[in-house]
Amino acid sequence: MGSGQWAVGGVMFERVEEAAAAVRRRAGSGAPEVALVLGSGLGDFAGTLEDAVSIPYGDLPHWPASAVPGHPGRLVVGRARGKRVAALAGRVHLYEGHDAASVVFATRVMGRLGVRQLVVTNAAGGVNTRLTPGVMMIIDDHINLLGVNPLAGANDDRFGPRFPDMTEVYASRLRRLADEAAAAARVPVAHGVYAACAGPSYETPAEIRYLRAIGADAVGMSTVPEAIAARHMGIDVLGISCITNMAAGVLPEPLRHEDVLETTRRVRGAFIALIEGIIDGL
């Protein structure tokens, strides 16, 4: 599914519409008010939704499938704190061989379903040494080092304008709401800048020193394409990184994906409490 191919003749838009129609048929009960993208090891929140309908990605037309541990690969639509919520338990990444259009396909579908608020979460490495494993970082801004932009190619005005503004990718209103929810739930949070690198190899110590020098506080391999596509569609975005490990070179030990998943398991309760508090305030 090449992004250039999809853009020609509005093929991408048509496939997004087909997937959105399939979600409506399966989930019913009205459009979701908010959508969440649940990063590595953070998919347990989807299991807390009430009156939920769970749809494997493979059952939805054109939907790309993830094969990464910690990404279950299902869309769960239900209710939380009285609101209709769509939870994407797992995402796809550029490093899996997907193109940028595939990576943001789910975001596009959420927009066409009527979602106007998107919470994007991820597991990230701590570049700023004040961020320790287990801390939730509210993303204030990002640095795109992926080498691609999901808006490259022919623009379809039905999604959004050719040159969308990115002055405030992560809505200040939603960041304030996250701070309030964190205080109420007694979940410690920090704020910072998220850098997205292509992966799948972890960054080298020299690359981490570079990221620190250019202002990054955390680093990961996702989130930025979805945030850009959401803003292209006029969706307000809140980004949350769960700091699961210190980045390369900070500690004298190798990085392992198993440690990432272990940290997300450890903070499961705090993460769910934070997300529920945010939804409650929307």
C-alpha cells in the first residue's frame, strides 16, 4: 500500500471510508467522542471499556496489521466515564515495512468517524536524565527524525489543507487537562519534547547525545505520523509517553524490548487512572 498510489484518484480516501463504514456496522451506538492509540504494552486500557465491541484489525477492510509484541492489534469501541471511546490497542510502524499512509490509516479512519480528540500514547526512552522509568511524560512538542511525513504526495482536500499549521500539534487545552487529571489521580507526570526515530534498532549513545543537544527529552519510534495526520484533519491531539527505560548510554546496560513491556506492566494502574481522568474531563 504505497502512499503515492493511494493518493492518486482519491483511492486512500475511498479505502478510509470503507473501513469507517465497517467500524460503524460492527460497533454501532453512535460515533466515538474520543479515540486513543495505545502504545507498546499499554493496550490493557482497552479491556476496561464498558459495553465494548472488540474488532480484530484483520476483520476491517484495508486495515494494516501489526506484528510487534505488546501491540494486540484490535479496535475496541465502548464507554468510559460516560463517553463513547474508540481504543486502538496496537499500532503499525514504519520499521515494520509499512509506508507512511499505512501508519496513519487508523488515524484517518478515526477522523472520518467523527472523532475530534485523539490521545496518542507510546513507550519511550528517557533522553532527559530527570525522566526515570515509570514516569508519564505529557508531550509538549515533537521532533520528526523519521525521514518521512505522512502528508507527502498529492493532497486530498477532503482530509485537510495542503499546508497545515503545526505551531501547536499537542493542544494546550488537553495538556492542562492531563495535568489536572494527573493531580487528581496522584499520578506523577512530567512535560517534554518527544523525538521520533525510524528504528527498529535502538539509538546509539552518540545519537542520544545529539537528541539531548537539540532539545529532546524522550525518544521513540511512533506517534509523530499520527499526530501530524490528526492535525491535518483538524483533530485535537494529546500525546503521552510512558518512560520505560533510560536511553542508550545513560546507564551501563543494553536496551531490551522485554524491559519496555515490564515497565508498562508495572505502571498499568497509574496509566489507566490517568487516561480515565483525562476522558472524564473532556
